[in-house]
Amino acid sequence: MKKISSIFIALLINSITTKAQQKHQLTKLWQTDTVVAVPESVLPDFKKNILYVSQIGLGNNMAFDNNGKIAKLGTDGKIIDLHWASGLDSPKGLGRFGNNLYVADLNKVVIINIATGKVKKKILVENAVMLNDITVNDKGVVYISDSKTKKIHTLKNDEQLSTFMEGVGGVNGLKAIGDDLYILGGKRFFKVDAEMKETDIAQISQGGDGLEPIGNGDFLATSWGGYIFYVHENGAVETLLDSHSPRVNTADLAYDAKKRILYVPSFNNKMVTAYQLK
């Protein structure tokens, strides 16, 4: 009898905890037409109400085809310019520091002048295969993940390249906050501090893609196959969206912490969708 009571209590506590943690949901605000050519990443400029969107373009997403572009959308979903910046191959992650837009483009980091939309510089990353996500810390250090080689690189002063970490399986989403780097490596979500100490935060059910902080210690994470997760600081995970069955991708998102709005690129579905987080 004592054993049965202990099991019952454990199940009850687990049920109550799960229900308490499942408290967030998404409401769709708008969605573009299918005109954004394979969008992979969204980077916001909320002061100007602009979303920069990387477009891989139709065809092979690993091809050096000069078919990639960066689009500009309004935060209301209206198309401003689908061809704002061009001359790229397969642009994915986006980051910004000052007047520079940094783009992960297969085996190179492309720096674009935000004022003009013109390419300023292309920096080849030796032995890179598929540079994926980019994040920039408050000192201007750029971190770039390579999902194929399992490496994370850094770029300093727009010229000094070095390898920050190796052997990070499935590495994709990155977010630099202060002296910490938050990393999605497959299903593992963890952070690395200034002393290179690793701290596990959570395990998500699918391989991670985009990563954005809520601002209270919690995070949003996407999985390319069609999932959006709310990750609590204590490691609990809520599934906010599951669109894998209709095959609507969810790639590298942006998040407006003040308005609690997510901006999600859908890759093969050629759309960007905005959701209200409640």
C-alpha cells in the first residue's frame, strides 16, 4: 500500500507540474504569400520596423550558384524589397553589429553595408562546409556555426578567424549573451561561459535550429522539421507548434521581446509567419 501511494503521489506531482509548465501558446498574426525564395533566417531592426530575411533561392541549398539574396520585409509582413542585397550563394544565419550585417554563406562570412545593401567583404572560412547560424556579442565578436564540420568559429575585427569549439554534433543555433554563448547542438541545448565551462540547460525532442531569448531566462527554439519550443530556465520544454505533418518548416526565427512576437521563416514553404506569444 505504501508503494502504491508513493507512485500515485509521484504521478500526481508530475501531472500538476506538466500542466503548470504548459502555459504558453501561439496565435498567428500574419503570413506572407509564398514569394520569399526559401527563407532561412530572420533578423529584426525594430527601430525601423524592418525584418532582414536570408533567401537561399530555388535549387540546391548547398550550391555555389550566386542565387542567394537578402530581403527586407516590414514587421507588418509587407514586402519592402525581395532583392535588397544579392551576390550570395546559400545565405543562412544573420547577425548585426553597428552598420554591418553578417551572413553565413556556405564557406564564407559575407559582410553587407546596411546603409547601402552592398557587399563590403567576403571572408573565406578554411575547410568550412555549411556555415549555418551567426550571432554577435556586445563587443562585436561574431560566432558562426558549421553544421557539417561540427565546429563553431569566431570572427574578430572583421578579419581574425579562429575555431572556438569542435565536435559539437548537430550544431546550429547560437546566441551570444554577455560572456556566455548559448548553443543548440542537435537535441542538446547548453551554454559555454568565458572559461569554456559547459552547462546543460535542456534536451529538446528534435534537432535544434533557431534560438532566441525571451528576456527572463527562458528561450524559444525551433527545429527545422516544423517545431517551435518554449524552453524554461529550469530545463522544462513546451511544444508551442508542431507543423511537421503538413511539412511546414520552422527555421531561424526572430523575436520581439517587448511585443512578444515571433517571426518565423518557413524555408521550403517560401513564407514568413508572425506569431503572438501568449
